[in-house]
Amino acid sequence: MLSLQQREQRQAWVLLAPMLLVMFLLTGWPLFRTIWLSFTDAALIGSDGAANLIGFDNYLYALTDPDFVASIGRTLYFTVVSVVIEGVIGVLVALLLNQRFYGRNVLRVLVILPWALPTIVNAMMWRLNFNPDYGSINALLTQLGVMDHYRSWLGTPTSALNAVMLADIWKNYPLVTLLVLAAMQSIPDDLYEAARLDGASALRRFRAITLPAIAGPLSVALVLRTIDAFKIFDIIYVMTRGGPVDSTKTLSFFVYQESFSYLRAGSGAAYAILMTLMCSLLIAIYMLMLLRQRRRSKVSET
């Protein structure tokens, strides 16, 4: 006879079985198919569906491909800089919205608006803003005296990636703000009042009260944004198509071109697997950081 705990475990697996089957069909099978393709010379056209096994040739070529290595550097730059700036802006805006002032609720709605916009709409809007002939960015900077002539922000290799990064930051910092603000709302006002009576400065109150309370939600927000930024594709596709001269060609766009522009399914699958492994490594690093943070918090509580 099965014990009560064993029967509950069996019932749980029975209830989970349909979901696990759907997850396997939607994610597991495509992943296994991609891994198999990465060891072949499969092409989308011209091969009559034939795919020859070539071992690790696609991976060896990818690791020695200077264009692929350069796309890794651009992706890491985009990810690190955008996530750091989004984290800083998100916390600062959350601190502002946590204060009591007239029109705070209206400002909260306006802050959420960029995040609520579809990415394609956001990309098209910023593409118009950066237009070299009638864009608002050029008009504003020239009227303020910062520049004396209009610039082609998206047409210059040195500024194109930063322009795309600005559009991505504007859209996604509200996510950090929302999660951090929700954590701030749970902090009792008595803690701040007691700190003020003890003569603690605003910076001291932030470090001793606010920062420990928002550390968990902020870490979650940064993990989500790191994953999202590392696989950025749609905003680059709309704004620059990877140009000029591949200056905005990130990993996702590289995989897209290899698979669907050059029609090399085998090498494209290898690039995709390598990208997945790198993204998994970033997630693992973040998880280790979160575990260390939890252990430190437990030690400090004891």
C-alpha cells in the first residue's frame, strides 16, 4: 500500500503530465532539433532536404569567425551598459515616485507608458526621432547649442549602437521602476522616522533601510533585463537592420542572418546553441550572486 505522501506525489505528477508534455512539444523538441541541425551542413534551399553530419565543424568555425566574435562583443556591450543604466534610472525614478507630491499618480501612469508600448512601435518612434533630416533629437540638440549641424545618428557606426541602446533603455527602465517601487511601498514609515530622529542622512537611510528592502526585486529585474538585452533583436531589426557596416549586428541578428538571409540552417543552429549557452552562463552567474546575497542576509539576521 502506498503512503499518503506517495499518493499525493503520484497525483501531482499526473496533474503535471499534460503541462510537461506541452512544454516538451513547444520547447524540448525544437531544442533537440536545433542541436541536431548544428552538427549538419543543412541548408534551407538547394539541398532537397538532405543534411550531412559534419561533427563539430560548425562550432569550430563559429569560434574562429571574427564576425561572430565581434557580435559577441557588441552584445555584451549593449547588455552591460543598458542594464546598468536601466537599473540606476529605475531606482532613481522609483525613489521619486515613492515621495508624496501632487500629481504623483499621473506621473506613475506616464512612467509605465514606454514599457506598455509594443517594441515595434517604440523602435519606429525612435527611428523617426533620430532621422537625420527632421528628427527631434537633432532639432533639440541644435537649438540648445550642443551641435551646430544635424547628424545621422543611425547612419554612423560610432553612434548607431548607442542610439539603439537609448531607445531600449527608454522602453525598459519602467520595469525596474515598477518592481523597485512595489518593494519600497512595503517599507514601514516608522523605520524612516526612527532613522530621522537618530540623525541619519538621506544617503544613510537609503543604504540602511531602502537598499536591503529593494535588493531582491532589483536583482530579479536586472536578471530579466539581462536575459532580454542579451537576445535583443526586434528593435535592431526595425531601427538599423544590423548596420551601418554591422555596427549594430548583435548575436540574435547574426543568428537570424546566418539562418534566414544566408539560408545556412546548420551553421545558424550552431550559432544559436552557442548563444543559448552564453545566455545560460549569465543566468547562472546571476543565480550565484542571488544565493550569496541570501546567505549574507541570513548571516546578518542571526
